[in-house]
Amino acid sequence: TCTLPLVINTWNFNNATNKAWTVLKQTGTTAMDALVAGCTECERQQCDGTVGFGGSPDESGETTLDAMVMDGRTSDVGAVGDLRQVKNVIGVARAVMEFTQHTILVGKSATKFAVEMGFTSESLATNRSVGIYKDWKNNSCQPNYRENVSPDPKKYCGPYKPDKKYFKIQNSRRDKLIGRKNHDTIGMLVVDSDHNIVGGTSTNGANHKVPGRVGDSPIVGAGAYARNNVGGAAATGDGDIMMRFLPSFHAVMLLEMGYTVEEAASRSLKPIIKYYPDFTGAVIVANVNGSYGAACHGLSNGFPYSVRTSDMKEATIITVPCI
Ligand code: SD4
């Protein structure tokens, strides 16, 4: 258990952790301010190319964004999926929470809402995202989400042609084709000195997704979950699989039942592993007293996450081996 406050987030995104920490330490700020500032930093810096603009182009070459925020004090949530042409997706998620009675907005209508709320509409494409898209289109050895799986990656190597026959290829397992580089997300938990907890996520989802695809990150209980007096969790990995099991909600329920943070993290992945033994993903867990931990599956080098507490001068990366 650390001395509160606590900032913890997925992967080695120390800049996001430190940004959240700095905001949390200013007077008059809340845990939500810190969380949104930390994740916004990642969006700006395009952490790992998988958060923010210019990453994970879909089948048509467009980058779309997913994010959510949850306030453990009130259970208020704001989320946005398949957001187009707005960079600060976690800011839009917060606006959904604070300025509407809804929980999730999607697609072009979410863009319209964002613009009405004062966010700038601009292209999310970069030379990098255009390059990823062109490489894939011309020589599609990457996962093709229409194929619903090829056990043999070579079989469907490009050039990519959208074709109705792709819908007919069934009964094999797509997730074998999805490597870590195709999937990262910032998921963050902040616990303030009064034991209030907030959670959130921000991502550009999965490379070459079918347009309209929304991942786990903006889904409450899948991407993140937070409950005061208990704790919170946030997930990263193959969202198409993970969202079927609500791992973040599951982990928080396990905390409530009395499991430790480590146990809650690993147990929340168990049902996923049972049905999808090849799935890749991880979950971070914290309780409101400052204990934290993580678990992962399918990452050969383990799962790095970043944490900062009052006992640390800087954000620190901790790597857990996978179960
Ligand atoms: C998604 N879960 O959209 C996200 C991607 C991710 O680590 O977290 N990858 O499926």
C-alpha cells in the first residue's frame, strides 16, 4: 500500500503519469482533472502510436478514437466511440459526462457534439497513418477483421480486396493474428488523498478495423471501472475479445469481495483465457487505500505499467510477468 495520492496507467507511458501527478498536486484540482490531463498528454504525444491521432487507420484509412471516463464517487460516466476528426477524445468523453445525461456518443454525431462543445474538427491522418494504411492495402499480411480469422497469415496476404467472400470464412481464430503492436491503450486510475477514485481510457483502437468498429475502451466495465470505497481497474489488449467479459468491472467486484489487487487482476482475466487461450491483454487494478497491481496474458515480455505515488520522485515503470 502506498501513501496516497496514486496515479497508475497501462504501459510505459510515464509522461502521462507525471502529467496527471503534476495536475493532481495543483490546488483546486480534482482526480478527474488529473486523469483527463494525463490521458490528453498521451493523445498529444501519440503514445506508442496507439493513442491519439495518426494511428490505427481503419480499412478506409481513417483514424477513429475511443475513450471513457468514470467518477467512482458518483458512478457518472462519459464515453465516446468511433470519434472522427477530433483529437482530444478523452476531453470529449468528459464533456459527455458533464454536459449531457447520456453515457456514450458515437461516430459522426459524436463529432458534431464535440464541435458544439468547442473542440476543433481536424484531420487525424498523418504521414505515418497513411503509410500504415497503404502498406496494408497493398500487401495485406496484417489481420483483416472481415476474415473472422485466418490461422494461416500467409493465406490472406494482399493485395487487399474487400470482397463478400471474406464474410464467409468462418470457424477459425482471428486473435492469433493480432500482435501487441496492433493494440495499446492508455487506461488510467487516479486515487486522490481523500480516497476518491476515477478511471478512464483513450485509444485509437485496432489497425485495419472495419469502419464503425468500437473497442472495449469506451465500454463501461470493459475499458475501465471505478467505485469509491472499493477501487478501480482499466484494461488494454484485444478489445473485441475483452469486452465480452467486462474485465474491469469483474476486477472491481473481486476487490469488493475481498480479493487483493493482484488476485483481482489475475482472476478477472481467467474467464477470458478459458474461452480465448490465445488472447493478448492486461488489466491494472488499484484499491482506494493505495494498493495497486496488474496482470497480463499473452505478452512474452510481460506487461509494463507506470505508477507514481507520494513515495516516488518520478513515474516508475513496473513490469509484471503474464499468467
Ligand atoms: C481496442 N483495447 O480498441 C483496445 C486496444 C488496446 O492494447 O488496448 N490495445 O481493442
